[in-house]
Amino acid sequence: MEITVNNQPYQFEASTTVMDVLEKLGLEGKTGIAVAVNEQIISHGEWQNTILNNEDKIILIGAVAGG
């Protein structure tokens, strides 16, 4: 199935979770990330349980420190 992550298409197996996507992208241990699936924020505690569907759109947002 095809999932779009920050406007880039990726191919994943059926029953892929948000955590699976982060692992494939090498982001599973990174802190300060917010995840939205189809414009709906997914809490960190639900990343492992949120199963994605074909043509879902994921937006990954990283916190930036500064002043």
C-alpha cells in the first residue's frame, strides 16, 4: 500500500502502524516528534496501535529549540 509521509510516497505492507513507518524512516527513538495522520494528531502512546490504510497521509513535525 502507498502512504505519503511529508508529501513523499512510500510503499508499506498491509497492517503497517505509525511506529513501523517511524522505524523505516529511522525516527523511532527520536524525541520531539509530532505525528498527524490525515490531519488528525496521533498521541505517542498510540503510535504502536494505529494501523494505517492505503493512501493515508502522514505529517511528521519536529520540535525546534531556539530563541
